[in-house]
Amino acid sequence: MRLGISSYTYAWAIGVPEHPPARPLTATGLLDRAAGLGVHLVQVADNLPLDRLSAPQLEAFEQHAADLRVSLEVGTHGIHPDHLRTYLHLAERLRSPILRVVVDTADHHPTEDEVVETIQGLLPEFERAGVCLAIENHDRFPAKTLARIIQRMDSPYVGICLDTVNSFGALEGPEVVVETLGPWVVNLHVKDFVVQRASHKMGFTVEGQPAGQGQLNVPWLLQALRDQIQGRRGSTSVQIEPNAILELWTPPEQALSDTIAKEEAWAAASIAYLRQFVPG
């Protein structure tokens, strides 16, 4: 397991919908952030889509990663076959062992059967490329449904990207998600959080925190996953050891510039904390 950052570590700096920064953080700039933190792994996800880079931009990004000795992981959302093929080719080119995917897009929410049928049709291509498709728990499907999807496909080239907060949207906390999906985890999004009662007392809010400063039990999380990995058996078990990718849900300040500054401070504090448990 290695420690890395993501384009979702710096979501505000890259650009949140309706909150565009004056100078958005680029893919190459994200590599520089990693180098500044002493981290040598970067996951580029759907908020910084690599397929929209021009050929010269992609070449420069690839070269800059090599110069900084930063390994890359590729991510996207949507499971249309042509789209997944595009990102599979990017994963091959950038030597990403996984392709992290959120199955939903804004206008497409596939059923369980559609997910299975679509991905099964592409599995031979992933197998030939040696790239594992990492399906993220992204709040719509309960963990048991995601586990069933993985079991139905029965391939070492399909696994889980486990996010520690997303499944609150499906009324499931980290313990349930890790216990249910742990055997198939090939990528981990470490995202700390706090659940607290709203000021008016009528309900709760879930907000992000720097790693180690919220309610996520990071030592338990990492040990539980390591135990699950050691228990993997059989020819169809996923064999990729998951990397720990820092993601942040940074609550906004009144000024976007202050939010971006807070996000950067949170990233530095989080990486410093996580180094106790995961090599950088």
C-alpha cells in the first residue's frame, strides 16, 4: 500500500460547479502539488478529465510525471463501452494498474444488470491490458449490491474502489462498507468526516475533516483492509494491493480564495498524519 493524492484532494482549486477559480489547478499542477508534499502517487479522476487534454498536453503531463517519479492512477465516471475503452487506453499509456470508475453520470443511472452486462462485454479487453476496473461505492448502490456485482462478474480484473464516506448516502457507515466490500478492494479513498447535529437540532450534517481530525478510525480502517487482503483466495480473487488515496470534502469559506487556501492546508495536514501508517 502506498500513499497518494487525488484530483479530489484539491477539488476547489480545480473547480467545483458554479465556483470556478481564476486560475484552475491543472493536471500538471496536480503533479507539482504531489511533489511538494513528498508524495509519489497521483490519481486523476473525473473532475480533471484526462480525455479532454490535447495530445501535446497529455504528452507533457506524462513526461512531467516521469520527471517527478510520480506514479499515476486513472479515474472517470460512466460505463458507456466507448468511454471505458478510451480510459482503458489512457490507463495503459500511463501505466495505471487500475481504472477507477463511478458507474453513474448526470443522465445515466444503470441498473445492476446493466452494469454487469456492460462490463462483462469489456472484460477481455481489460484482461489483455492487465488493468483492473475499480468500481467506486458512490452512494446509490448499497454495499451488498456492489458485492453481488463483483461476484457475478467473477474476474480478478474487476474490484472495488472503497470510499470511506460515500456510502452514507445509502445509509451505510465505514464499518458496514469495509466488512462487505473489503475482499474486493483494489483502491482506497481515505476521506475523513464528522457527523454532527445541525444548529437548529433538526437533523445532522456530514462534513469533511483533515485526515486524523474527524470520526474516521484510520488505524482500524487500514488494519481491517490488510486483514481482508491477506484472506483473499482463489484464481478469481483480486490480487492488486490497494493504494491509499487522500480525498477531501473541504467545507467552503465565504471567499473562494480562502476555501482553496484551507484545502491546501488540509492536504498538507492530512498527508503528514497518514504518513504514520502508509509509506509516501
